[in-house]
Amino acid sequence: MTQNPQNLPPYRRIAEALIERIKSGELQPGDPLPSVRDIIKKEGISSATASRVPRFLRDEGWAIATPGVGTIVAAPKKLTTGADRLTLVRSGGTGLTDGEEVQFLDAERQPATQDVADALNLELGAEVARRRRKYLDDEGVAVVSATWISGALADRAPEFLAPEPLPKMTFGLIEEKTGRRVARRRDTVSISPAPADVAELLDEESGAPLLTVVNHYWDQNGEPTEYAVDYYGAGRKTSAEHDMG
């Protein structure tokens, strides 16, 4: 969980205050950050302590050093969405980008909540299977992801509930086991409060606003195959690029 600023060493307290300004949008990518001289003058700390502030921001991916300008706010790292992973699998890949890894969290059968039931065209309380994992890159935990499929589909694809990564992701497993190929998807992007279990994994406060992407998938017959919710770490972003030719 996020530490109380009063319990942090001076350089961390100053750095965390700047990070909060970046998260809020007050400081945008490319904006200059306070120089070591500015920090010394404002905070009344030693040069050795002040120099640790920009170094910490750079090490954590919030800033970059530019010749002749100094330390500026870095552009947030573009994340890989479920749709991107589908494209990677379709092209023969694993669904992971370079330097990225996935870690299994848990999987279980459970009664469907209303949103899951609606997404999978099931009755409220019907048995579904949920699988959770986290994706990590060189900056730490990038996203915490949960995927639901129907209980009947889990019966045909028991690997979904196994405590290990799926080589071709959920959509690849479903296609392999049932022949149901993803033909349509819908991605809904919003800012949503972080559930307590997700917040802990992302080192955020419970209820903190996080970039959230909800994925719906349908097969070639128009029937839903899976439903997923991804919570992105603070300071991350996602983008989409389309060929309009």
C-alpha cells in the first residue's frame, strides 16, 4: 500500500509529491521538473539529498534526462490490451510483448455476478470460472487482469483453472478446445475505483481511481465466449492505432 508521506525520507517525500502532480495531470509529459538547485532552495535540504529526487523519478520511470533542458516528465508507457494480445496470438506469438511476463494469481468456480452474467448471457448466480493474473514489465506490475468464462466452457477447457500461464491466452485455449474462434470484441475504457485486492497488487489505496478496460468477446456465431476486466497501474496509459487506408 502507499506509504504515509510523513514516514518517508525527505527525497522520497519530495519525489512522491511530484509523482502525485504527474498523476493528477498538473504536470504533463515533457514538462520540466524542479532542478536540484530549485529543490535545495525550496526544501532547505542538502545537495546530496536533493540530487536523489530526480534520480528516483528517473529510476521509477516518471522522468527522463534531456541534454540542455534537465529532467522532464516522461511519457507514460503504452500498455498491451486484451485486443493487442489477441492480435499477437493470431500472428503466432504468445500474447506477451518483449520484456513482459505474466504471473498466475488464482482461478476458481463461482456464481456469476450481474455484470458477468449479462456479459456471458447467463442467469444471475449461474456457475462461471474466473481466472486472475498480473502482467509485469521492467517498471513493475503493469496490469491486474481477471477473465470469466461459463462453467460449461470451463468443463471443456479445464486448463483455464490450472495454476499456470496459458500459452495462447484464454481465447486461444477456447478455440483449440471448442473451435469457437473470436470474431468480435468490444473494449470499454473508464476510470474505476480499485477493489481492495487489486489495489494491494498495484501498491495503491483501495478505491483509488485506475484506468480500467473491460473486454467482451464473441465467437463466429455471435455467442459470448469470455469477459475480462483489466486494471492498469497508476501512470500507465493505453492507446489504439488503426489503419484508415
